[in-house]
Amino acid sequence: MRTIVAGAVLAIVSLSAQAYEFDFTARVTYSDGSLSGVSNGTVFSGHFVGNDPVNDYGDLPAPFNTQMASYSFGSGGVTANIAGHSVSAQNPSIRIYDNLGGNVEDGFSMDSGYTMSVDGVTYDSGAFGFNLTTKPGNTGVIHDLSLPGSIDVSAFDGHSSLTYGFMQRDGSQTGAILGFQVLSVSVVPEPSSMALMGLGVTALVAAARRRQRQG
């Protein structure tokens, strides 16, 4: 029976590992004025979800394969509501840095990918995302290259040229719509998977007990 229970738990854990989801809040630090009602200091919230993550850096040679990961997703998206303005994109990615040893030690970066939509207007080269990084010597914020189960924004070094948020219509010098500072990132647990785990384990235990009685 122990084997059955262990197998059920492992199966559900494997299933739940196929999705990654978090909420975030941020404060605007730059606006080009194209979004009405948005100015420096405007606080907004966003949501990230990615399914079936794949580390595209998994085949990098040592030591880089232990220092950085870049996750693409089979499906997913990034959405945000910025003072009533709707933002969305459907090709998200995440990069992880762990003891990189350069001008950045640890890092967690999210990019919405192309294309991006703002209030229904599509920008083929638009992107929305943020970088959280630590300076040389500030290690131990990222512990490995897996997608982290929790993210303490305050542990990263403050808003700077290496720690920032962005929203742009394209990559030109005049393409920036917003700059922002990330205030919090809250990884969303998967209660549906946990409920399935409980139901699955309960059913398997009951079946095992019936077989024991019959035997």
C-alpha cells in the first residue's frame, strides 16, 4: 500500500510541475504619455502563466549549464491591468541565473514575448516583462536553476539599469511605452492538483484495503 501511495504522489507532483504561474505588482517609473491616466507612481498588477516548461539552455556546456536556464512554454501568457488599460501577450519565457559571476550574480527575468496587445491594438514587435538581478557578491537569492516556488523581490538589488521592468511597442529608441519597478511576485500554488492528489491517494488506499480484505 505504501508503494501505491508513493506512486500516486509522484504522479501528481509530476503533473503539477507542468505549469508555472505567478502574480506580480509594480509601480510605473516612466511613461511616454500614450496611456491615459498612467503616470509615474501608478501601481498595477499582472499575471503570468506558462504550461509545459522546457529549459532551452539545458545543453549548454559546463559551467554555463549550472549557471543559467531559459524556459520556454508550450502555451501560456502574460496579462496586466494598468489603470484600466489591458495588456496581454502569448509567448512567455523566463530566465534564471544562479551564481553567474559577472555583473549579475543571481537573476529572475520574465519576458512576455511577441506579439503584445494593448487595449486591443497589436504590436508585432511589442514586449512586456521585467528583470530582477543581484550585484556581484549578492548570492544565495536564487538557489538552483529550477523555476522557483517563491520569489522575494526585496532580496534582489534595487531598481537600476539591471533590475527594471519594461513595456515597449518595438525595439526602437522611441519604442518604450512604460518603465516600472517590480514590487512583489507571488507564485500561485495549484490547489486543483493538490485536490487531485488527495482524491487519488484516497481512492488508491481504499482499493488497496479492499484487496487486502479479499486476500
